[in-house]
Amino acid sequence: MSILEINFVPVGTGSASYSSFVQDAVELLNTRGLKYAVTPTSTVIEGNTGELMKVAEEIHNIPFKDGAMRVVTNIMIDERRDKPDNMEKRVSEVIS
């Protein structure tokens, strides 16, 4: 199981706000049935690496489809193969 963190900044939209682009990304994740968590600065998604790479590309392209002229996207992938892992387990290990 992999955990992918993604954030993007659309440029050339004429507005400082881009929450509508994030809403479109969340709609995509819901359609795909992927487990995710939206944070104030990024979205964290859980799944297999191949699937996450595909959805990351689709998320990157959302602002272009909505009229952005440039998009800067940051992605971090954390894949652990030595034992089962998920988002809740990671958070609970730190908070408990």
C-alpha cells in the first residue's frame, strides 16, 4: 500500500482562490473510490502505486481543463513493503 501526497497551484486563472480545482480533484477521488484526506495544504491519497500515479496525473490536469495556463504540482509517494500500512495507522502512531 502506498500513500501519495499531492498539492498543486494553478497559475493564470485570474483569481487567488483555487478551492474549486481542489473540489474537482475530490470529486475525481470519490468517483474512483479512493481513500483520501484533504488537509489545508495538500491531499493525501491511499492506494497501490500504479493507481496513485494515474490519478495524480489526472489531478494535475484538472486546472488545465478548467482554464489555468500553468500548473505547478508537487507529489510525494511513501510506499512501505515490509508491513501493512495505511493513513490511519500512521496518524495514530504519532497522536496516541
